[in-house]
Amino acid sequence: MKVPTIIGISAAVILALAAAGSSFAFHSGGAADCGGCHSMHNSFEGTANVTGRSFAQGSGPFLLKANDISGVCLNCHNAADTAPSSYHISTNGITPYDSTSPVEMTPGGDFAWLKKTMTFTINGNTSTVDGERHGHNIIASDYGYVQDTLLTTAPGGTYPAANLACSSCHDPHGRYRRFADGTYNTTGLPIFNSGSYNDSAEPVANVAAVGAYRILGGNGYLPKSLVNSGYSTAFTTDPMDVVVASTYNRSEDIDQTGIFYGRNVSEWCANCHTDLHQESFPSGTAGFRHPSANGAKLTSTIVTNYNAYVTSGIMTNTNTAKAFSTLAPFATDTQDRTVMKPQAVTGTGGNSNHAAATASDNVMCLSCHRAHTTAFESMLRWNQSSEFLTAADSAGTAIYDTVNGSGTGYSQTQQQNAYYGRQATFFGPFARSYCNKCHAND
């Protein structure tokens, strides 16, 4: 990938760029080094298909160091962690039915929940929830991830499940870049820094751009893996504008991870889930879908509910620093980083740097879902399979139920991991669906 030479930059600008981008991660906000993903001659240090090499076995497409596209991503992003760690988005060694538990807690979720098929009893009936219902079923044969057996295309769209890979959403070469005027393109000024974090540098006009959030694909993006599939519908919307704290894979038992969802979140999801995208429909209308878009503004009732909600039946919060919840985040139709970055800082003492909800904020797809996977059906952020999220012990203290179906077969530890480290007391005894964060008094 050619990087244009920058001529005539002042010494002050050079120093500013160096200070802002002196320590890069592998992707550096754009393309990583070629040898990190590709084996130029299908070999490792000159020997073909070496057993025990550091990357997965086989020769995948495009000379990848794995048997398929997602596999090469998981060479780095999968790990046998026992607690949330760095950039990992998949816990190794997870198996169905038992007490093994995914542990990564990035905002997108841990893909290993796809492996947690669980059987449980509710209302006297035995039920099974297949792990594949927990999120996006990426295909990574080296790591035990397979195609969705039920959904052949994206819900509300036509993207083929047989081709779902990390690269379906993320541009592996990180070509999409944000310029100082807020526009995106795949060419132009060089990318010198990540555009994802609250401490990321900002673009410098006429000098350098920054990468799109999470190297997401934008307008015109079509993965190379689809070239021979018959699917040719390219993205029509540029990457969503989001900022997250640089330490983002962590338990939220005490403090929530700082994140700010800005412009075009649902609009970007609609690149694949087109028919699920609605801005507003009056309740009770035939064909109604939950509004989710920049124009789906929170009503005054929802704003009041959201900011006051503590738990089921308790609507007494008056502390604006405790109003925002990463279990039901809202978005704001902005890409102004001077607004976004200060609110994407992890709070202290249970408070949040994020402002409370207002009528200028909007609901989005990620208000209810995580982008990768969750422990629950339809990759929802909380359990919708039973009446209660919690139960109570003999002393009346909230506990995660493992008997009556509210845990869908999960142990208490698994449920706490599913809620990103939150103890059951966060919800309180016999807490009902977290939909009530917005709809408690509807």
C-alpha cells in the first residue's frame, strides 16, 4: 500500500504528529504490516505448513495465515484468558452446556458465547437455546466457529451467512479514513493514527487523516471474499462515529467503560440489515419496528424514565452522572470529537462521564444489541427469555437465578460475566427486563 509523501510540513506539525502517534498498535489506525496476516510463500521461516507454528494451520485464501479470513483475525484476537484482556474478542476453550465461561468484555462482546448452547427448565418445560442464536456467526474453522444453520442471510437483508467473516464489517486493510472536515474516503491523506479512542489524535487539515472507528468499512465497501459469491451489494453508508476509552476490555462491576455513540450507528448497520431500519412509526401501526436511527429521537417520557431508572419499581435517580448505562446506551447525532471524547472517559465510583439522556439523543441498534455477540438470544444485552433477570436469597438479597429459567442454564458466574461483571445487586431482587430503563412508565 503506497503512502503519499508529505512535503512542506512545518516542524511544529511534525512534532505534534509524532507526539500524538508515537505508539501504534498493530493496525495503527489503518493497514497493518503485510506479514502479520499473509504468508507470502505459504511458509513459516522458509518451511511450508510447519506444525506448531504460531498461527493456525493450513493455507487460507489470499495467502492468509489461517484456513479462512476470520481465522487470521483470531490468531491475535482469540486467547485463553481468565479475565478480560486487551484487544481479545474471543475466549479460547469454551464448550457447550458446562460451566466454562467467555470472559472478554469489549463493547462488541465475546464471540465465544456462540459456543454456549444451554438447556434449562422454565415453567416446567425443558428448553434449549442454541449458541448460534447469540450473535453474528463468523466462520473461523481453526477456532470452531461455523456458519449459522438457521439464518441463510442477514435478518432484514440479503448478505449471505455462508460468507460472514470479520471482514464483512471491518476492512482488513483499514482504507477508510476520516479527514479534518469529518468526511470519509479510502484514498487521499495518509492515516497516521487510530480514530477510535478518547486519546486518539485528530486529523490535521491538509496533512494527515485518522482511521475509521474499528477500521469499519464505509460507502462502497465490498469484501473481496464476496467476489465469487454472487452477492454484489456494496455498503452505502460510511462508518459510524463512535469514541471509546482506550482501556475498553474490562469489567464494569464498579465503573462503566467510557463510550460515546455518535452519528450513523443504525444507518451503518443498515448496510446489511436494510429492512430493519426505521426512524419513527406511531405505536400500534401495522409493520411497526422499533425506531432506530439518527432521527429516532427519545421522547420526553423516555428521557424521564431513562434518567430516573434505578431498577424495577425504583425511579429515584437524580444524579446525572449515574443516568447513562452501557447496558442500554443511546446515541447522539454528532461527530464532534470535542463533545464526544470527554464523555467517553471511564467514570469513577460508579459515576459516568457521559451526559444524561436528552430529547436530542436517539435510540440505535446498539441500544439493545451488541455488535458481535452476547450471552443471550439475538445478541441482546440482557436476557429476554424469562420474566426476571434476578431472584432473591432467603435474606432478600438479589442473586442470579440458576433454577427457574431466568439464567437460561447459566451459572451465577456465567451470568455475572454476561452482564460484564455486574453483580446481581446492581439490578436488585426480582428485576424485570432492562427494557424498563426506557419504558418503565410507558
